Amino acid sequence: MTKDYSLSALLQGVTVHKLIGHQAVRVQAVSFDSRTINKATLFVALRGTQVDGHDHIQEAIAAGSIVVVCESMPDDPVSHVTYVVVQDTAQALGIIAANFYSRPSTQLKLVAVTGTNGKTSTVHLLYGLFRQLGYRVGMLSTIHNKVDTQTIPTTLTTLDAIQTNALLARMVAQGCQYCFMEASSHAIVQERIAGLALAGAVFLNITHDHLDYHLTFDAYIQAKKKLFDDLPAGAFALCNVDDKRGVVMIQNTKATVHSFSIRAPATFTAKILTNTMQGLELYIANRPVWVQLVGTFNAYNVLAAYAVARLLGVDDQEALTALSTLPPTQGRFQPMHTQAGFDAIVDYAHTPDALKNVLMTIHQIRSKSGHIITVVGCGGDRDKTKRPRMAQIALRLSDRVIFTSDNPRSEAPQAIIRDMKTGMTPEQQQRAMTIIDRAEAIKVACQLAQPHDIVLIAGKGHENYQEIQGICHPFDDRKIVQDILLQG
């Protein structure tokens, strides 16, 4: 059945500067893309980084839009169209989308997780934990979205406000009581989570990333901080105080503040007892717990998930028992044991800090006689400043490094690798090689590996494509390794 809303109902909560035209109109759809307009549609003119929706208002009207939400009036307004002028159309879209789908985030407990690294793993842990406890749960992540047991493929970019609310509405219809979502800095700044009623938010960490978009590290910090600044008084703000910028995140929040730490006093603490290739033994809430994840960085993710569960009213023993049963997230420090006696690890590490964390973890768990061979590249059309930094981290913490293609996008892979190799010493050049073809690079790394060695394949993790010149070609690091191993 077609939805039919009054304009006043959709604008509830929106600060309207000016309304020109008929107010008593009925709206059947909401869109910010003039190419998807049908009759009785409310069109929101977004100012994007590439396209300004204000330039497409006339196209939207010609296609059937009867209401236009904009920041400035067009020069040639149409008499039968209602114009709603607001200060920020992106923010207005979030609120309108929430109203259109009957504000689904108020009908379940929605928790957002932000941080440079660990968002996906933490969200998956929370989804798995609450599923283990028998709840119906939703999840919004970069790997895929979940409406209880149903998996919905995700797009390459963060969901827009309309997609998010549509999925939340499906979760409510399926009886979900909780939803856990990743909140990227892009989504926060672009107001893609505006209009959502959050029960809480989690800060994991922040390191240099996305400077191609935010331009400065301070702007990146402020983007993350906005999530906590906007939390309501009834929500919780959970902060990793081992990150030196953790306190900055919550200094202006109205939410109730809680903390977690492995190194300092906090609301929730953990101690690492054992760290092996098979998993972690942690000491949480005065009892040991074994989890199937590896590395200090994952200890933080586990502790954050435990803390959220406790803040949502879960018994501590039930939370720890559920966490101990959960498998690693696909493409996140995913080990693949080989008959040849070496281990391959596929990981999404695509920032300097993430790559450092993974390699430091490998150093902690590897055999003393084993060597580390790292296959790594950097994405095209992204922050170029991290390229030489990632190369230096790989060279410093690996015995051999193979530079290869990641997702070059519109850039030439050779140019990306040239940026990575800036400043390399003669000794480093001796331990590094360049193989543009990623599949071939992985194959060579596996051929070089001896018993007890560890091959790290970094950068793409769960991704099952490689983006080259605007085309996504099928490509999966894990499948490449499996195929190589089957070939002997």
C-alpha cells in the first residue's frame, strides 16, 4: 500500500525558514535524486561534494515532485509546487526520512559505533552477542546489513538517511529490539544520521585517516565528536579512555558518560592474559573469558561490546558467555592455516594505525623462527599522506614486503605505489618488491613462505571486488589464497 503523508507530518522537527505554496499537500515518496522521482514526491535538494541538488530542482518537478526542500529558492519557482526553505537540507532529509518511516529508531534501541578502526568488528560482536541471548537484532555495517536473520547486501558507501530509516522500519516490522550501526565520520558530517534516536554511542579510537575529505586531522576529530555532541540526555556515551582523544569526544555531550580501558581505571576494564593465533584470554568483571579473536586491538573491541551489553541491561556472565562463542568477523584478522606449514592472514587494515596493530599482533603470536611477509597496497582517490607511512610501517615490521594494487579507482596503480615508496632506504628496497597484479602478488608471497612464516594480506579484508577505473571487478583475497593452496 502506498504511503500517504501530510506535509506538516513530514516536517515535524524540521526548522523551516520559509514555506511558499500550498501547505495542505499529501506526499507519497521522499527522494534526493531527481532521477528517481515519481508523482507526489517530496524532493530534497542536497549540496553534495560532486553534485548540487539545487541544479536539478526543475528536473525533479518535471518528473512529478510536488514539494521541494531547498536552502535557497530557485530563480523560476513553479506555481503548483510547494517550496520549503531550510538552513541545511542534509539535516532536514534525515528528519523527514525518519518521519516518513514513522520514526523507527524510537521503536528499538539503536547504538552507533564510531572510530577509525574496529567499527565493523564491534558492531558484529554486538549483533552476535544479542542474537546469542535470543533477541531479534538488526545491524548496519560496511560488510552487510542484517534484519534479524536476513542478510541485505550493503553498498560501497555509507547508507543515506532514507535507506537507513527504511531498513530500521523493516527491523521494527520483524520485531527487532536492538540495532547496532557503524557511524563513519562521513556519515556524521553529512548528517546521514540526523533524525535518528540513539540509545547510545561508542568511541573506539581515532588516528590519521580520511584527510582527503576532512582536510585536517582536527576537522576529522570534530566530525567524530559531533556524534557525541548531538546525543540526547537519556543516552549513554561510551568512550575508550586509552585513546588520548577519548576525553575530547565526550567533553560536551549531554549523555551519561561511561569509559572502558585496558591500561587505566575506567567504568569497564579488561586485562589480557593470553594472546595466541587461536584467540585471546581476557580478564573481565573478575573472571577469565576466552574469545576467538586475536590481538590487543580486538581486546578493545570485545571490551566495548561487553560494556554496551552491560549498559543495555545484560547480565555480565551472560554477556561474557555469549562473547566467548562468537567467531571472528570475516576479513578481520582472518587466519588461513596451510598444509605447507605457514599461516596466511587476511585483514582489512587500510590505515597506518590498523596496519601497525595487525603487524604488532603478529609479532606477539608468531613462532620465533618464522618470518613475516606482508602484501599491501593503498586505495586510489583517497588520502595520499598515509601512503608512505603505511609502506614504512610494513617495512619496519615485516621481513619481506610486496607492494601491490588495492582499489586503485581512477588512479594508476604504479603512481600509488610510487607514492608509497617515497623515502625508502637502499636496505628497505632490498626487502621489498612491486607486483602490480594483486592476485600474482599474493601467489608470490605464498610461494616465498616457509614453515612457521606468516603471510599478511592487508587492505581489502572482506571485500569481494577490486575497483578499477569505475568498474568493480570480482576479487576476494580469501578466495585467491584458497585457490593457491588448492593448487599446491
